[in-house]
Amino acid sequence: MRILLVIFHLLFCLSICHGYRLLGIFPFHGKSHFVMVEQLMKGLARKGHQVDVISKFPLKKPYPNYTDIVILPTDVHLVNNMTYETMQQLITSNPINAVSTWGGNELCKFLGNPEIKELSKSKDPPYDAVFIEVFGAQCYSVIAYMLKVPLIGISTTSLYPWLYDMIAQPESLAFVPNNVINLAEPMNFWQRLYNVVHTFYDKWYFNYLTTQEQDRIIRKHFGPNIPSVRELEKKMSLVLINSHIALNGIQPRTAAAVDVGGIHVQDENETLQPELEKWMNDSKDGFIYFTFGSMVMIETFPHEFLRALYASLGKIAPMRIIMKIPKPEKLPAGLPENIYISPWMPQIKILKHPNIKAFITHGGLMGTLEAIVCGVPMIGIPLFADQFSNIDRYVAKNIALRLDINTITEKSFDAALNAILRDPLYRENARKLSQRFFDQPLNAVDTANYWVEYVIKYGENCLRSPALNLTWWQLSLLDVIGFLLFCVTIVVTIAILCNTVYDSVLSNYDTS
């Protein structure tokens, strides 16, 4: 009996000791970004790894193997707090300036947090890998450098232009549009020229704004001999990217770039309010879900826009509409009776409901990926950032229609609603695209887990591209082309000289 207990104890130890200890550092204050990060880290925790997280969004409920070890203060409150006026200011600002300062340099100041500095010395028990979001604050690469463990990046969008060089990801600017600008494939000559020039400018501008400041912060807290942030980020072993071949198309990929698009589409923590669940179940003619994401307050938009909204949505009754409205008291009077409003919605459960007919969205990547995974067609009203290119990509795939926030009218809204609800093309294409998302050898969580474990087992350089050891002119083969041109020049020169000498000798012979 005692032997059986010992065997059982050993088997139990083996079952719980196969996991790694992982540290995630996510200081950005955007809830939409953290949605993906949280689900990835929870997925790794479910695989048996011990996950420690530093962020501004601690879990509301305990989760096995997941621990919030440092909760950072939130100085910018974005959730349900962006007015129409604030949005307009954001539209007119330079997005790269916002990413590099607001989403970069400002966040790097948390490196001075005593708990974070202490973690950089933590060796007992040791961490096996460090995760950071690759966006604007690559300064947190220093923690992996100090701990001498693999650094793994998480890109909550497709790769921004300034992130390619970290892992020597081929840019392929001839057919891959820069995701900061609004270009669709295929591109003509002028669009390709614009794509190239804009991409080089974006990279230069981001590096100009971040390198010196982030170097200063890193060396202030970790010593003067720490490498530059640009050198630190190139130690990245792996980047998990929120993209998918079915949506983002065919692109060359280095081994360290792994697609995990849709990894955040999990509804394990979502609960349906009884009233909302009844409303959806009783919507026998179907319903539309309408939200402008986790930040924007629709109720602060101009009354002309809201009146057009009321008129169009009221016409489609008995079909119903569910709208996320953070502060209903700010809405103008006259809300149609077929509209249900709430400050927050269990979005994935709503998008999975069999009675849903369409999704009206601002085009944020997280929400639209959820709609695509659930096979729901969309009406896109992009507001800022990558939302324009997102919606244009969906329009090109015939799963969405686009309306312009500045020119939208009751008539144009009526036409979009009529098309998305009555033309089966959009729903059928959305269903097919959803099918492609699921048609892969491993789901997104298992894919991420496989490559994370691969990097930890075989070393931080196991996926490192040899291109990282070459200069830009070597990668472009300018040295080879230059050498070949030199050789051709020498051969041609010798041939011309020989011909000249031959002609001269021949001329002298004829004269004599």
C-alpha cells in the first residue's frame, strides 16, 4: 500500500512539474490590446505553465496558474471614456507619434518600479521566458536580457513597419501594404511608391522618437552598459502575431513570426444578463449588434448622426438592435423601441447567438475578428487608426459594407442595412471565411503553446533568421551586384582595349 502511495505521489509530481515559469509584462492601458494578451496567457496557464503577469488589468476572478504579481497604476482611463471630440483630436494627430510616446516612452517609465527592477534580478525560482507586447515600449526587452532567458513578443495587430527589423521579417513592399496607411491589394505603381516611401519614413520617425529616450530610461535603471533598445529588441526569439492567412493574405514569413489570429475569441468568462438573453431569444426576426468598441461613447456623437441612426434602425422593426451605450442618459430623446442598450456587452456570446443577423462596428481588429470567427457580416463605420484598412479589407472580401462617419445619412444607412440583411452574399462569405479560420492543424492557443515551448527547449536563437547578421546592403545584394558590375566593367574595358590595340596593329600593318 505504501509503495502505491509513493508511485501515485511521483506520478502526481510528474503531472504538475512539466510546465515552464513565464513572465508577462504588459503596461499598455488599452483594454482592447489586453483582451488578446490575457487570453494568450490564460491559454498558456491551461497548458500547465505558471504565468506571472504585470499589467494594468488584474483578473477579477482567480485563475489556475495565473498570478497578477504587479498591478500598474492607470493614469489614462480609456474604457467607455472616449468622446466624439477626443476621437476627432486623435484622428488629426500623427498615429506614430501617439504610439511612440503615449504607447511607448511614457510606459517605459514603469521600469523604475521597484518591484519590476527586483524581478530583473529574480533567479530563484528562475523564469524560462519573458513576454512583452511589441507596440511602442520595446524597452521592456531589458528584463529578458537581465534574466538571460528567451524574449517572446506579442503583436496585437499585424506587424507595424517598425517591428519587422526585430526578427528580420521580409517587408515585401511590392505587394504587402503598410498597415499604418490605407492601401488595398493589388497596388498600382503610385501606390507601391507611396507604400515604400511612407514605410521608410514611419520606421525612421518611430526610431527617432523612441531610441534615445528609451535608451536613457533603460540605462538609468539598469546601468550604463546595457545595449540600446534597438539591439535589445533584436534578441526577440519569437513574435506571436494577431493575423491569419485567410484575412491578411499570403506574405513571406520568417520562422520567428507565428500567426495566432483570433486567439482572444474565448467566452469562458462572459455571462449573459437574463434580460439580455431573453431579448435575444425572443428576437424571432433576428437582431443586429451595434458597438463602437471598448472606448468610444456613441452617445457623444453629433445629434444629426444619432437622429439618422434612430430613423434607420427604427424602420427595420420588428428586427431588433442591441447597442453598447456607456452613458444612456446622454442620448437624445426618441430612442426606438426595438433598441436594447447597456453600458457593457458579453460580445462573443452575442456574436455566437443564432438570431444575430449583422454587426455594426467601428472596425477595431479584436471585435471584427470575433465577428469573422462567428461568421457574422458587418457594416463598418471606421473612426481612426487601422480601422479604415481593416474595413476596406473586409469589403474586398465581400463580408462587409463601409460607411463614412463624415457623410453618413439616413438614406445611406438605409441602403447599407437593406444590403447586409437581404443579400445572402455577405453572410455566405462570412461563413466561408469563418470556416477557413477553423481549418488549421492546431488552434491558436495550441499553436502559441507549441512555439513557446519550442523556443524554451531549443534555445533563444533556434528561430533566429541569419538575415539579422547582415547589413541592409548585404541583404539587398548590393555588394554582389556591385562586384558583378565591376567584373563586367573590367571585362568590357579589357575587350575595348584589346580591340583598340588590335585595330592599331592592323592599321600599322596595312600602312607598311
